[in-house]
Amino acid sequence: MKLPFLSLLAALSSAFAAQVTVLGLNDMHANIDALPRLATFLRAEREARPGVLLMSAGDNRTGSPYVDNVPESGMPMIELMNKLGFDISTLGNHEFDAGADQLRDCVNAANFPFVCANVRTASGPELKIAPYHFFERDGVRICVLGLVQTGHNGLPDAHPDQLKNFRFRSPLAAVRDYTFLREQCDVLILLTHMGFEDDILLAKCFPQADAIIGGHTHTRVEGGHIENGVLITQAENKVKYITRLTFEVEEGRVVSKQAELIPLGELPADEEMLAAVDAVKNMPYMQRQLTTVSKDITRRESLGCMMADALRACAGTDVAVVNMGNVRLEEFPAGPFTVADCYRLDPFCNQTVIVKVTGRELISFLNLIPAGDHHGAPCVSGMRYHAVKPAAESQPMRITSATLEDGTPIQPDATYTMATNSYLMSVVSPLPADPGRAIDLDGARSMIQHLDGKPGIDYSNVSRVDLTIE
Ligand SMILES: [Zn+2]
């Protein structure tokens, strides 16, 4: 029999194994400072293994003010991922953090496809996300299917308000519709953001897959984990590691596969990527000066008082309470105070909640915070207090006296309005009787609003807590 030249070539090449290399990252969480080292790694890798595929298992954003808190939220990370040459990404729960419009803009700006099989748009313009995507390398067909986690409420772990335009299915149910993909490719990869435990369940119900590149639980999987014949990987988080998966493919099927976890922390920075990251950090929006700190602030509590003052002023309450764990800088030198500094002090973007409390409830709320926050006595605005605290961290603090700003004692049965953050409303127990009302304001934005245009601020000696450790 005479074979046409091309099919002869195909017949010949199929007798030899082809190799496919895939690099897996997950939960980068906008750690842009690590990207110059990643670029160095990728440069060498692409030289040694041309055609290598670079994949992200989601949560690319959320973790840096330079990415999350700019007017086009998330976009700087997409631009850096374009520069790094990502081939594909799935959606993590945090991809939804800034809402449908921002997500759509990010997906449209990416030079690579996003895949996710268990989300669809319910209203508004369609999100351009396919369930799966095909690549071809050396005649090998590689199919990548995306999946995102859903929680008890049937939604990914993001603020429900940001998810209103979408509908989700359980990833373990949705994946069953895609068994046909096995016949259409040589290598079938599930790019998931479900967490390591759920990836194991996924491998049990979908043995058709060759590998699962997972994320969400920030699990460090050394050398890959085999479950039901499926190779499962995850590379911790924040670009500390990358996983290299190698597949040997013969006659349309994977005959061997392996995974290596490679640390990136010691690599030198790539100069070009370093310049790109610096450009992101020097964006005019973040560098805008709000006010001037007139004297060095040397105590964390003083910075906490400044944050609490901003919260109280913007929320218009009698008092405000900020947990010490929410104060992310120990000190601040005299000089300019910028928008970026607000996000360095409070990167969490927790919502502000206004709660009606009795004096008794206010004192109880404050007393209970150190046991849930583990960072010490809470910072306040509009009041001051004396307290004793047992040295053991788990023991609650005991306030012995408390007054309003003007010196009048806080009355147990009087009612006050308190501004605090949604984090404390979820960790303190028991809570005041009033469940509170969340307002569209977070800690950093309250500082931007409150401090913008002030000629100067002096918090150098501010302290409102007198604490004795027993
Ligand atoms: Zn996640």
C-alpha cells in the first residue's frame, strides 16, 4: 500500500514518543515582586524546552494594592501575565472580587484564553470564557478544561454581590458533561481552582484526565500526587514555586507522566520584567500624596488610632474600633503620605459595618477582640480605655474603665454607634444584639477620604489604650 507522504510521516512519528512540557502556577495573588524571578526561569525554560505551555490555576489577582485597588482593578496583573507569555488561565474565586465588569475587561485584555466549565453569564454582556481550549504541540493535541470551586452556598468564595451576574454549577457535577473530550485529544488536563481535597474527589470521578493542575488551598505538592491514575499538582502560592509536568505521548495516549516542584526564590531578577513591575508601582494614582506626616510615628497603636479616626469620621459614628491585626505597619516616618500608603496600612479591603451598641456591649466587644485577633488590644477612636490582660494569648482582656473622647464615662445602658470592620463582626463571639449595617466603605478608602488635602497630621504620641499585662 502506498501512503501519502504526510500520513507516512505521521505513522513514523507516532512510533516515537513525543514530549509535552507544561508549567503550572496557582494563587499568584498579585505578588508582582516575584515576577522578575519567574521571568528569568521562563527564559531558560523556553530555551531548553521550546513549546512549553504556561498555565495558571487561578487567583491571579487580590493581594497587592498595585493590582487590586487601582481604577482598573486587576488589569496590571493581566498586563504582566501577557508580558510573561501565559498560555491559559482558569478563574479562581478571587477573579470575581471586583465584579463582572472588571472581570470582563480583564478577560478581554488578556492575550491568553480563560477557561471555566462551571460558570455562565446570567445577565449583562457575555463573558468570553470557554469551558475548554485546545493546544497543539509537535502533533500532540492537548485539551485544557477549567473549573472553579463552589462553597456551601453554591457560589465561589467571593462577595455574593460581585457574583450576581453569574450562575455556577458544582465543578464535580459539571465535569461529567465533558467525558467526550478524552476522544478528542492526546493529553487531557483539568486546570482547577477547587483545592487539593476536592481535586482528589475530582480524580476519583473523572479518571479520563491525565493531570489536574490545581489551586485554592495553597498546597505544596512535591513531585505530584497520583490519585486514581490522575497526576495532581499544586505549587503553594505567591510564585514561590512552579510545577513542571512532563508527559510522554505515544500513539495518541500518555505513556508516562511526572511532576517536579521547582523553587523560584533564589533566582536573579530579569531586568526587563523588573522595569515593568516598577512601572506598575509608580502609577500616578498610587503615588498621589494625600497629606504630610509631620513627625515620625513610632508606635503601631498610633497608626491604628489614625485608621480608627478615619473610619469614625467617614462613618459618622460615636466611636470606631480597629483590631491591631488590621494595622499592617509598625511605624511611619515623617514625610509624604500617599494613596499606596493607605493600602500598605490596610490591604484587606474589609467592609465597614455600623453597629448600635449599649455601653456594656461595646466594652464586651472590645474585651473579646484580642482572643480572636491575636495582635493585642484594639485601637479606638472617640474614646479611651484602661484594661488588664492576662499574658496567655487565649485569655480575654478586661477593661477596667472607659470614657468617651470628652472624658465622660461610657454608661453600660446608654446607646452608642460604633464603626468597625466586617472581619471583627465575623470573629468576635458573642456579638452585640444589633447585627449591624454594612456600608460601601473599607479601611483604606476611609483614610483616602479623610486624609486627602489635610495640610499635615501628627500622630506621633497618640495613645488611647492603657494596658497592663498580668
Ligand atoms: Zn482561591
